[in-house]
Amino acid sequence: MQKKVFISPKKYIQGAGVLNQIGEEVAKIGKAPLVLSDSNVWGITGSTVEESFKASGTSYFYEEFTGESSTTEMDRLTNVGKDKNADVVIGLGGGKTIDTAKAVGDALGIPVVVAPTTASTDAPTSSLSVVYSDDGVFEGYKFYNKNPDLVLIDSKVVVGAPIFLLASGMGDAMATLVEARASQKRNSDTMAGGKATLAAQAIAEKAEEVLFDQGIAAYRAAKQGLVTPQVEAIIEANTLLSGLGFENGGVAAAHAVHNGFTALEGEVHRLTHGQKVAYGVLTQLVLEGYSETEILRYANFFKEIELPTTLKDLHLEDATYEDLLKIGELATIEGETSHNMNPELTPEQIADAILAVNEITTA
């Protein structure tokens, strides 16, 4: 039996200053929230969160997230939540903090609130986590029975973050339609657990449309710390449209190539999720046989917002073919999303496509 499935968070709130409302919104969900955040993010947002909870008459527990969405950290924070009798968990920060909060919420069977401080990934709305080793090597995905209960993203906080994070979100979001289209060609199942709906397809298309139309203007405005209609559109595209689009529309080779990059040591390891996904998008377009003109349409957009389009940008200009094969091997392991596009992809084909992208973008 073929079935179409569409899943989403219960509530999404976006706007300049909405972090001030987190206490009021969380009070509708639970009375003993556990807030997870790294020390840097807490230094920037902690006082706002504290004042908001005070105003709503809700007490909370804060626990520092140590930086990696690994099983070790997920288990540690689950035990903290258990000890505190938390009845809601809040992930305040970037993608790895958010993914860890979702794991804690699932393990404890309590609601999850996501408060992203960047628009750098499409993690906030989804019902899954990306799991890494303690050393940051991709290990797999954890899937949950439901999406977050609330996603609350403050646009003013987002533009206060380093600009490369907003660009990273655009790299991640640009994969949405590219991957959904490839996945749907093979009628592959989505991460929602069924076939893609028309709604998912429309959302993925809208995400790409907004990126090409508003992305460069938003990047320039956000660089100056400005919240403009273009910035709001891109925050929504990076977070809501991309989140709903990837989970319900289908994931393919772009993210598999990103995961493959985690097999290598060195500077590439320090690049963001979206920076590596951007190169993965170009690699997937080569693998699908798109024209150079079409590939350059994406590459030129990435260049305008300073995302990697060459091996030098990835700090891989000295990588050997054997190094690229390691990327290809991890990108084509059993269960990887590259199989949604082409289950017969080989490590050599991935390595060759990575090199081909470099030739096209440096020509």
C-alpha cells in the first residue's frame, strides 16, 4: 500500500523580539522546563530568557550543552532532565543543541520547544536528530514519533549571529527542492514515513523560489544587523520551508555527500553543515546530469553569499583521490539518503562528481 504522509510542528512563531515571549509560550506547555544551551548562546540570550520566565511566573532549569549531538551527550542530558523532573525540554541554540533537545524530549516522553538562535539549518521543525560521534563523525539519524511542540525563532537574534550562519542555512535550504525532486523521481519514501504530498512539493518549490529571489538582498541586510522583509523571508525559507520540505519531500545525495565529508580530518571538519551541503547540492546536480548552465545558476548564487563552490573553499585542494573515495564510501553506505536518488551510486561516482564540480566552478 502506498501512502502519502505530511508531518509538522504544532506551532511556529517568528519575528523580531519574540524570544521575549518564550516564558509565556512555554507556560502553556509545561511547568518545569529544562533549558539546554551552550555557554556562548546562553551568554547572549540568557538574560532575555530569564526575564521572560520570571514574567510568566515559571521557574526553569538550565543545563549547558557541550557541543556535540552524540549519544553520550543525549544520555547525559536525559539523566539531568530525569533528575529535575522536567516536563518540557527547550533547545536554545544551533542545530546540534536542537537535535539533542529532541532526543531528550523523546527519551523522557515530554514536549519539545525549539528556540533557534541562527537560521543555519532546517533542524528546528523536524522529528529527527542527526547523531554524531563524540569526535563529530556522522553516525546516523534518530527518528521520533512527533515533531516539536513549538518552534520560536527571534529574527533579531538571528541577524546578531555571524553572517556565515545565515548563508549556511541558505546552503542547507537550497538542497530542499533539489533533493525532493530527485527523491520523487524514484518514488522514494520520505523521512515522514510515506510518499511526498503535493503540499510538500509546493513547499520545496517555494523554498527555492524565495532563496533565489530574496537571498542575496537578505544576506547583505543581515550582514549589517538589519531585519528586513527579505531577511524575514529567508529565515522562514531556511527554517520552516526547508524543514517541512526536506522531511516531507525527500532527501537525496546532497546531504549524503555532506555526511561523507565528515570522514575526513582537517579544516573541512570545521565547516558548517550548510557550507558542506551547498557543495553537496552541486555534486548531486553533476550526478544527475544537469547542464553546466544549470549547475552554475546554483554555484553563482552560492558564491554571492560566500558558500563553498571549489575544493579550495572546502580546504580540500590537496585531497587525494583516495580521500575523495572515503567521502564516497560514507555517502553510499547502506541506509544513506543517496539511495533515494540512485541505489547504484558508487564511491567512485561520488568522488568523480566532487572533482567535476571543482572543474566547473573554477573554469
